Amino acid sequence: MLTETRWQKEQELMHSTFPEFTPFTKSDRFGFEGYLKGSKSGNPYRVTLEADQKSYPQCPPSVFMNPRIGMFWTGAEDRP
């Protein structure tokens, strides 16, 4: 279960690693959203990391990218 202390620490970690990402909470979900630039194409990719507050950290967050790259990434249309 995501506690308030854990949520604060997650935000601090993300801010130190990806300061351009913004935290969000939506009912029982939480995560971070932002853009990363493709190293080869230079194109921006919207990236969302999202997890369920009740099952985190036992269940890792889902990662969504738009536009998709390859077969291992899911896009926004795949989100629950």
C-alpha cells in the first residue's frame, strides 16, 4: 500500500532523476507523466508510469509510451 511517506519519497526520487516529469493521483491510481526525447530520432515521447495505490510496491507500475516503439511498449489506448 502506498503511504504518504512513500509517496513523498517517490516524488523526491523522480524529481532528482526526471525533473521534467509531473506527479499525479487519480482516485486509487498514482504516477508520473512527462516527455522524453528519442536518442536517435530526437522525437518526443509521452511517458506515463502508473500504479495502483493498494498494490504498490508489491506490483510494479505500468509504463505507457506514446507514440509506441516496438512490441514491448503499450500506448495510451491500452490503459485500463
